[in-house]
Amino acid sequence: MAQRLIVIGGDAAGMSAASQARRRRDRGDLEIVVFERGNFTSYSACGIPYWISGLVPGPEALIARTPETFRTDYAMDVRMRHEVTAIDLERREVVARDLKGGEVRERFDDLMYATGAVPVKPSWAITDAGGVFGMQTLDDGAALRDWLDADPQPRRAVVVGGGYIGVEIAEALIQRGLSVTLVEAGEQPMSTVDSDMGELVAEAMRGLGITIRGSLPVTGLEERDGRVSAVVTAEGPIPTDVVVMGLGVRPNAALAEAAGLPLGPTGAIRVDRRMRVPGHPGVWAAGDCVETLHRVSGLPVHVPLGTHANKQGRVAGINIGGGYATFTGVIGTAVTKVCDLEVGRTGLRERDATAAGFEFVSVIAESTNRAGYYPGARPMTVKLIAERPSGRLLGAQIVGWSEAAKRIDSLAVALWNGMTVDDMTQLDLGYAPPYAPVWDPVLIAARKAVDALAALDR
Amino acid sequence: MAQRLIVIGGDAAGMSAASQARRRRDRGDLEIVVFERGNFTSYSACGIPYWISGLVPGPEALIARTPETFRTDYAMDVRMRHEVTAIDLERREVVARDLKGGEVRERFDDLMYATGAVPVKPSWAITDAGGVFGMQTLDDGAALRDWLDADPQPRRAVVVGGGYIGVEIAEALIQRGLSVTLVEAGEQPMSTVDSDMGELVAEAMRGLGITIRGSLPVTGLEERDGRVSAVVTAEGPIPTDVVVMGLGVRPNAALAEAAGLPLGPTGAIRVDRRMRVPGHPGVWAAGDCVETLHRVSGLPVHVPLGTHANKQGRVAGINIGGGYATFTGVIGTAVTKVCDLEVGRTGLRERDATAAGFEFVSVIAESTNRAGYYPGARPMTVKLIAERPSGRLLGAQIVGWSEAAKRIDSLAVALWNGMTVDDMTQLDLGYAPPYAPVWDPVLIAARKAVDALAALDR
């Protein structure tokens, strides 16, 4: 008799796992059942802001593979709009509710838990009023687009929260011609970089016409005729026709917790590097619902990001399929853009480095993306954080106007390999006038960090 | 009495060394005399093709620092249009000819040899006919620009040699509206990448309207009325109004050799990693006239490139100034563009890996620079060469249509650190739809290389 894999959640992690398991074990050997509570499988949530702005057609363009593809080409039993409501680890069964009605109970040998994350939603945001949107699923995106297109057409928008999604949605809405206010409880948006670098991002956002209200928590909503009319803050209401929530996400681990699977300090599911849930043979988890190792701080972290979900799912699937693979942690690399401004980061911010107990120096180097004389040369700012006294790179951030964000990759690889800033001054990086000054910005920053360390040694 | 440093050659390496030495030792302690046979100091030779095309104003924009700046701000005795004709290591003197007339003899304590490289010029290219140009100095650039602007205005151009300079000049000339033929003795231009990747470059050049004649050595020139009228090949003459030589450069080491300084197997000057000439205390060399260690092959190589010259000069200058610095070798990273096509390379090509005695696999992965659905997504091809059986990365090449070239840096850092392709599949690289598909092209290529190695193990 074939063994059976049940996958809970049909997005990046779950479907990567299922596909890899199928590559290694055919249908006679492994039956695969997927429960997905939504309407889509394997789509790019990261692309939603660009669909809202109109840059990308959607939602079809954002879908990598449809349920039908998985059924036909991968011989999977994909059950859409089925929400798993319980996991019985003793009996090795899951209970799933068909959202059209009814309930099923299914046996598993292996269980792949890939429920992703859910948006943080404070109590004040729970409302029946129209015009308040999360921004996590294709359904969220469709609902916001409909609202923006309907009569009366919204003219003012408030985005609550200045993380990646908040910043990207603010950009999308201003591109659609709305008047946009971003309200952030912290000092400034883009707290994933240090405040000195974040200020460059905030400046650029203001340059686009986005109003930024920092250090201002939202405490409620006002509504009129069943529609949102303002967000409430300590500095008074901010009138608006639409509110988009960008307060981040938390691991969707309630079902796992109820079943007795172990959660870590981040509130996400604990897994080992083969994506097994410790203490529960045959139970796997991956994606935005798990925590992982930060290779620099050594601490567990919850980093919901499609690229990790895909990698982790693939690792789980290879292992389920009888192979051997590991996911060995993250270093917190991320890139984004605000119109033409590009932002990249990797490793620890200053506050992370302090929290992790490191002594460090940090330096900021101003340079350009191309030779100064080459047309299109634009400012580029590189920040490095280096451990004292070793000089080991702990983190890096880049803000620049073009061809800047992906340069973080070379710093990410340096960090991954534990390079010191001294080593980094020797790096043989690509040089030609259209691509870099003769001293690459990364080299300039590394030299500056070496000088900063030396100054402290005196 | 102050000691005296004599610098032979006032470009990147020489002036970097002189500046660093001055930062550490003031004029009372170290007298600095610079002999430069040309009209300029510290300029970007790499920028010349973009001046020819008109993209960059010149030549002023290409000059980083003038002789006057070095005299005034750095207290250096800079003697322009002085050609050093002999070095007497016993008496510690150089003999320099003032090109305006006369000769001087100057004593040194330290000697910085930074004479750069000279273009390869076959005997057939030695001619009095007008319209034949090298492309190495600002004077070369000025002469070509004058010729292109003068009556009768050239309409047809032949570029001899398809290395970086040849390809860049061919692009510049076609942008100026000339009909351009590139003649290459090897199979195809851009032999700095493997032929499968080079073919992508050749295709792009043909797409621009450049005629490529491969496997066709030039053997002579034809002239009429004192002007070049054709290049001669085994397949007949190719009529032209202007010929630009791009046959590469060789180290300008004749003077060093005559003085008894050691040359290595590449014909360039041998130096240690502090840029000292072995066996000759107080004699230093840096830049396009020296050879250096290739960190992957372990072999000495001659890689004339501004970024190395600057780094090496800086290292020499720090050491002359009493500090400690090293230049620990190169891995052959280089980037260039042919209009919108971007090319990056690092490490060994297949032929280099074979020559160095490695067993290896090579894989090519086709991907895109951005998420497939994101506007402006363009093809990007990544080639990896990995050692058997270790999986250690030996070399990488990228060809793509935008935001491609500088991605070689992350591969260069991976190579620098001796990563295996297995390790590389784990890398935490920046992901967002405007910058990469959810599986970064580098990760896709690394996975493919792992698969190729595994297939051979079976």
C-alpha cells in the first residue's frame, strides 16, 4: 500500500515540498493530498503591490502553478477551499472542513505543515466597514483593486505600518494617483535598516509625495455610511477613503500549537535543519510558519519570505522523498524599492548586533553606482557593521538610486563566509565605468571600516 | 636629509603609491619625484571608449587628478613629458629624458616602477599612413576623435581584435554612425568568456549591426594618398577609412628588464605581496607592468586593469610610507557591456581550468533578471564551472540584458572564499520581484551544478 503525505497549505513551501517528494517517489509509492483553504496555489504574494499599482497584470501573472497543474502533472490530490481544523498526531489524522460544506478526516504517514503567516491585525482593525484591507493574499489584492475602481472612487489612502509591504503599497497607491499618508508607530518607515539609512528611504518617499507620520500609533477607525472615513491617532483623526494594513505578519501556528507541536521563542514552529519537527517523526514544517537560525546572531528568527519558503519546502520534500537535504539558516538578506530608490540589507542591524551582545563599529560610505563621469551615475550609500576587535562583518545595508539593491548579494556572500572587513578590502570585484567607480563602493566601505577599527585600537 | 622616492609613470598605480606614501610621510621626511612621459596623470583609460562614442565628455572628465593637484596638494615634484631611459640600481639613479630636450639624472632611495602596459602592435601596423590608431592613452583617444571629425569624414571602420577594448570601441564607432567590421584572429570576440557564452555576445554585436569576421588574422594594411584604405586578410582586403587596434597590451617592462629586475613567465615584473621587487630592496612595482597571483589556478597572471593598479599602488605606497599592506592576488573578475548586453566573468574559463589541471563540470542556467511577470524581465544566462569531485567553484560567467554584469560580484565573493556549489545553493541572496525570480539565477545555476556532479558520481 502506498504511503500518504498530507500537505497543509498549498503555497510556496507546501507545493515545493510536495513537488520534490513526487519527483522522488511516484504515485504508487506515495499518495499526496494537499489541503488549501484559499482559491490559489503557488502564487507570488510579493508581486501583489505591483499588481495594485497596475505595473503587473494579475492575478494570473502572479500564479506560478494552478491546482490543475499539480493534479495533472504531479498526480496530487489537491483540495482547494479546505481548511484543516485539527491534527491528531496520535491517530495520524487531520480533520479538514470543506468551505462549501462538510468535513473530512484523512490519514497520513508524513505530514507537511505549511500554513504560512497571517497578518497582524489589532482589535481596532476588526470592522464591518468597507475600505479596510490586509495585503497578504491574492484575494486581498483583488478586494483592494475593486475598492479602488468602484464608485465613489477613493482619493485618499492611509497605509498603517512602514515595513516592506507598507512601503510598497504606499508606492503603488501614489502611482495610482491617490493622496497617500503612511502612519508608522516607530520613528520612521523601513525599520529593517538602521535609522540613518531609513532616513534616506523616508526622504525618497516624501519626494514621491507620500506623507509620512512617524512615532504615531493608530488606535482606531472612524466610519461613515458603512465605509471607513478616518484612522484615529493621538494627534487626531486622519481622514481617508481607504486603509491598507501593513503591520507585518505572524506565524500561522495555532493549529500546530493545538496539536502539541513545539513552538520556539518567536512563536513559530521549531524545525531542525532537515525541516523535521523535533520529537515528531514524520512531521515536517516549512515556510512562513517556522522559525530558523540566524547564522550571524545564532538566535532563532522568524523571517517570512518567499525565497526561504521555497528553499525550505524543497529541502523538506527531498527528505520526504528519501533524499538528504538541509536548510542551514538565514542571514536576513532583503531587497526592495521605493520607485527608483533601491534598498538592500543583510545580516544584523546595529540594534540586532547590540542585542546579540556584539561590540562593533559601523561606517557609512558615500559613492556612486557608476564611474562619476559615466552618464547615469547616481549616489549610492553603503553601511557596514563590523565586529570589534575581529573585524568580522556583521551586517550591511545599501541605499541607492539605481543598480544598487542587488549589490547587497556580494556583501551577503561575504557575511555568509565570515569575512572580515580587512579581507574584504582585497576582493576582486567587477570594474568597468558603466558599473562601478575604479574603487567599488563595497571596497570603499570596507576600507573605511578597517580605518574605524584601527582608530579604536590606538 | 629627506629620503627620496622616484616614481616612474604617473598614472593609477604610480600616483596611488605616491599619494599613500605622502599621507604617511611629509615633505621633510620624503621627497617625491614623478616622471611621466605623457601629458596626463591619473586618468581613466577604461573611459576612453565612452569618450569616443560621445557618451562621456572628454578628456577632462576622465582625469581624476592633474599634475598641478599633485604638485600643490601633495607636495610632489611631477615632471611631465619626461621619459625615464635607464635605471642604475647600483648607483640608485634614474636617467630621464625631457621630451622638450635635455636629460636629467636623479638619485633615489625608493623606486616605484609603474610604467603600465603598451599595446600589442604587430609589424604590419607600423605605418606612416593616417587613420591607424591604438587605443590606450588619452592622446590616442584625442587622435581618433580628430580623425573621425575631420574631412573626409570616415564612414567605414575596422577594429582589429575582439577583447574588451576592441568590443567597446566597435560599439562606440557604431554609435557614431560608422559601418563597423570587427576582425578577430580567434573564433569569436570576447574570448575572456567561454565560447558558448561568447556566442551570446557575438550575436548581440551582430544585432547592433557590427560585422564580425572571426578566425581571420589581419596580415597587413593598404593605403592610398597617405591614408589607410583597407586591412589585408587571407580572405582578401577589407576596405576601411579608419583602423583601430585592439590586440591587447603587454607589460611595459623593457626598462626594468634592462636594469636587471626579474620578470616572470608572463613577461611582467615579479613582485611579492607587498609589491616589492624580490632581491631589490627599496624597489617597488605595481599596476599593468607587474604579474600577480591567480588565487584559483595558483599561477602567475598578467591582468592589466585599473582597479588592480589602484589597489596595488595603494599597497606599495602604504609600505613605502612605513605601514604594512599586502595585495593577495586576483581571481580574474571583469565586467563589460555591448550596448545593453552585460557581461561578467570571474575565475577560470574551461580552458584555464583544463590548463591548470582541474577536473570539472560546467553548467549553464537560463533565467531572468527579475520575476518573470515583472516588467522589464530579460533573459540572463549564468555559467558555473565546478571542480570534480569537490564541487568547489572554479569560475563563473554571466551574460544578460540588464542588471546582469555586477551580479558576478556575488559569485566572485563565493569564489574568493572557496565555496562549493553545494554551499552556494544555501546562500541567502536578495529577493524581490523587481530584482530576481524567487529562485535567484545564481541559486538555479548552483543547483544545476550540484546535479551535474551527482550525475557523474553514479
